[in-house]
Amino acid sequence: MKTMRNFILAPDSFKGTMSAVEVCAIMEAAILKQIPDAQIKSLPMADGGEGMVDSLLRICGGQRVCATVSGPYGAPIKTYYGLLPDGTAIIEMAVCSGLPLVGENKNPALTSTIGVGELILHAASSGVEHVILGIGGSATNDCGMGMASALGYRFLDKKGNEVEPVGQYMLDVERIVKPATLPGMSVTAACDVDNPLYGPQGAAYTFAPQKGADTDMVVFLDTGLKHMATIIERDLGVDVAHIPGAGAAGGLGAGIIAFLGGKMRSGIDLALDVAAFDNLLSNADLVFTGEGRMDLQSVHGKVPIGVANRAKKKGVPVIALCGSLGEGVEAVYDYGITAAFSAVRTPTDFTGIQATCHEDMRLLVDAVVRMLRMDSYRL
């Protein structure tokens, strides 16, 4: 029998409790306690949302670049993006237009992606020629109008007056004027959802309620997104209505395609490619992955499933160590997950989970590695 020695650690962040880097550190320490000579490759993952910059900088090297841009409601905020050694900029839209930035003041009709456009311009001014733009965790529903306005696009109403580029005024847009020049760079949007721009599965119906929208606002925003798709197709010649992922980040996915000529990619697939994950699998005995909560929704582009899909093709088992397991979690076994475990030890609220999450994960990894060391479970 083959004894385990080579591990890959590729978890997502556990939102609200632990970063992917912290999870990797806990996993590594627990493994080494049981298997001191283990060879471990830590790859803290992100699928386009929180932690993508830090994940890719840790994997590839590079540096943070600081910038001051407009926040969700226009006030200046100090933020950052990543710059990889090959000159690629890594931008998380959430650092300037994300839900955590608005606190209890949630209103997707009034929040803007203008800061995203300003970060793109900042990167362009430094000579960046390619941007990877993570579009998870937004507080917005403006179809990317804010981003586009920062890049020089003008949105006009019936009288030729400029429309404020926020979701509330999407229905007022009757003409889009393209700027004479745009930053000379390619943009790839890293996305973990495949929702269309509008409709029952679109940006407003699926995501706006968690951003503060009530039922009437959801309908209003959905109508605005549908209207924007019509104007974009007429004035820019781009059909964004039903592109998978166009509804990500309140329609920012559609905006990246229409206003920047960008393309959409699965965030986890992009991160795995950057990490040369397939090559690393050649020497791996086992992969540990995980996320805060694994359930039926996990099969739709989340980190553990992206990791498991790759590992399955190479015949490498994948164990998911998660904060909790929810309804429909058994579906993940069809996608390459070998086994899934929950770290939460006792019934508690989220505050209780936050207080014990690090120790809970340490104990879980320790227990799983002890089990795998048994002769009958050796790989």
C-alpha cells in the first residue's frame, strides 16, 4: 500500500471567520503533527470574490498597489489591487464596491461600481496590459454603468442630459456614448456564478435582496437591466442578455463584456491555472479543500468543486473540510469530492462559530489525518 506523503491544500476562505491563508496554515500544522515528513503545497484559493488578490499574490508572488478611489456611495476610500510578476493586475471589485463596505446602509439602486473603473485606470496608468477582475461580493446593481463612466462612457436620457450611473436610473438611459479611447488592456472577469443579466435567475432576482432590495425594488432593477441590455445591443452592438455570468455583481459581468470587450471565466478555473494546479497533481496523494458552508449550491462554480473536478481527472482523492454541511451536500460526490466533513462541534450561533473556528478546524484536520493513517485507509 502507498503511504500518504504529498498533500495539496486548496481551500476557499470561510467567509466571516477565516481567510484561505489561515485555513491552509491550520491544515498544514495539523498534518505535520501527524506526518512530520509530509510534503505540503498550500494554495489558498478564491473564485473571484473575497481573497482573490491575496491568494494569487501568495501563489505567484508580486505586490499590493495602493490607490484611493470612489466607494459604493461615491466617498473616497483607500484600497488596493495586486500586481503579479508578469505585469498582470489582480483587482477585486469588492474592495471598492463590495457589500461589507456599506454596512447596514444597503441600497443596490444607489450603489455604484465607479471605483472599479478607477482602479482599472490606475492600473492602466502603470502600464498594465492585462487585468484579472474578480467580481464577487458586490453591493451594486448598476450593470457596470459606474465602472464605464469612470472610463469615459456617457449615459444620456431622452433630453440628452447625463444620467447618474447607478441602478436607480438604468431605465432613464436612452443613449450610450462610447469614449474616443479606452485603456489598452485586456480584461478577464473571474466569476463564480453563471446567472444571466435579467429574468428569474438574473442579477436582481437572485442577488439584489441580499444587497437590501425589497420585492418592488427587485422588479424595478430587473426591468432596468433588461432595458440596459436593449440599449447596449443597439448602441454598442453587443448582446449581453443571456450570456452566462452576465448577471454577476449586479450586471457588472455584462458591463465588462459590453464596455471593455472583456471575457468571462470561472474564477476557480482561472486561479487553478495560475497556480499550475494540474501539474502539481502529478505528485499528489491527497487534496484537502473546503469552504465555510458546503451544500447543493457548491456545485455551481465554487472552489471545492473546481478543485475536485481537476483532481478527479488525475485520479487524486479530494477531502472537503468545511465549516458546516447543508442541504443537498451529497451532490458534491458526483463532482469528485471523496468525502466531506463539518468542523462545527456543537450547536451554536455565528458568534460562537467565530470564537472557536480555528480550534474546530485544527481538531477536524487532526481527526481526519488520524483516520487516514490507519492501515485500512492508506491510499
